[in-house]
Amino acid sequence: MGFLPMLSLNTKYFNPVHTIHSYPSIQISFTVSQLNSCLLPRQQHNQLPDSITISNHGKLKTRIITAAAATASPSKARTLETLIFDCDGVILESEHLHRNAYNATFTQFNVCCPSSSKPVDWDAEFYDQLQNQIGGGKPKMRWYFNENGWPSSTIFETPPANETDQVKLIDILQEWKTEKYKDIIRSGTVKPRPGVLQLMDETRAAGIKLAVCSAATKSSVILCLENLLGLERFQQLDCFLAGDDVKKKKPDPSIYLEAAKRLGKSAKNCLVVEDSVIGLQAAIGAGMACVISYTSSTKDQDFKGAKAIYPDLSNVHLRDLEAILEDNLVVS
């Protein structure tokens, strides 16, 4: 394997120097107990900086937010009692699958906005922006048609001019899109993202509540979970909520608040795994800590407020998440 690069913490706040080994591509996390092993005496904790930057000769930089962790009061202590997963983007990388299903729907019903004689077609760049700003399929279409003009189609020869017909159009399109998406999932070509099944199994084995909260249509999420998690894992979920179960979509926190209510758990003891800023905002709005497992379409977003940021969950274990939540430590 060869020698691993060495990273050293070497500031006036550490005594002695704390040395670790890591690959440059792997993000680093410390628990407070690990930090305390190399910090100055407890009475000098008030001298700690708000953050510390670790650098491997300029090649790797990691910031650790330490002030809250070092001074956390026992009354505010958190214990991981519930782990909540988003579905799309976290359990599976699905953005391109949804986009293909939408475009197939627009073609099927010849959905043409006033500015074009061709069916609506969302390219990858536009859809990345759209799905990272608006949660839920119906709100996406409503926003797009409001911005670009309500379309003609084989459903309505002339653009729907009243709310009733607009709702009917979107309902029909969403229903057909959902069935198309299900066909893609049933094909067997879609696999869960790295580390998801392992982390779920560790959570279940530890007796911690496990939930999935998705803004997508319930029937499509059920199909995804049954095919990607397996029927046994899906049936063992302690809570499963979809967009149909709440009135407001993410970034509204309703879906996470409802999950905590159904599970009888305090929000402060819940940890959410999300992939986007919309999901992060929903989790924080619910008073829950959140870690990010980003995708290619969300990797450049500003995840301010996340407890940790990962490219995927392949090297993330339950003990890591417990330490992050219980120590109130932020790692990015």
C-alpha cells in the first residue's frame, strides 16, 4: 500500500502535537474525547479558537469547529435515538432518472409551452438547478409553467386558464411520470449508493430508530425502497413518510417534525442524512442535526450548518454519527 501522508495539528492550543494518518481524499473527523487528549488543561478551554484548520502541506484542508464542543453544557447534550434518511440522492442517485421520466411524460402528452412548438425538455444543467431549489414533482411543474406559460397538450388543447384545470393537468402528468419512473426502477439497473445498506444495518442492530422521509410520491418511494433496500429492510423501518403525508414540501420542516412525532422522539436526538441544501434546511428547521452525502449535482452547494459533509456513506459508520451528534462537533 505504501506510506500514507501525515497530517499534524501544530498550534499553540495543542500540547503535544497530535499526529494522524489519512489518505488525502478522505475527510477527517475527531470526537471531543480525541481532541481533549491533546488539548491544554480543561481550565484553559476558554482559550480555544472557534475553528482549527488542518493542512497537509497545502494539499488537504479540513476545518473543525471546536468551540461549541469544548463548552457544551450537559443540559444540551444529544444522544442519537433516531437516524432519518432522505431517499432521492441519499439512498439512490436518482436525479437523471427523474429527469428522464419527466421528459418522457412531456413528449407523451405533447406538452408545449407558448414559446415553443416542441415538447418541454429539461436538460441536465437546468434540472440540477430546478431540483435543488424546489422540492416535489408537482411544485416543480407548477413553477415551470408559471414562469414559461401554461402549455397546450393532448390533455388540454388550449392552455388551462383556471386553477381547477391547471391542477388536473399537473395531476395527470405527475401520475404518468411516476409510472414511468417506476418502470426504470423495476428494470433492476438501479443500485443503492455506497454505504447506505451497511449504515442502515448497523443502526437497526444497535436498536436505534430508523426512518426514511422523502418529498417524492409515496408509491414511487415504496417501489424504490422495496427494490433497493430489500423487502425485509423496508418492512423493518420504524417510520416511512413521503410527500403525500404532509401539506408542505421541503425545505419546510413538516416531514421531519411529523417523523419525530410519530416516533415519540425529541428532534434534538434525531440525525438526518440529506444530499441537498433544501433537505438540510428542512432538517435544521425541525431542530435536527444533519449530515450531507452529496451527489454530483449538489456537491457545489453551500452546506452551512451541516454537522458533516461526505461524498458518500462508504466510510461512514454509526459510531461516527453518534460521536458527531453527542459531541456536538462539526466536521467538513
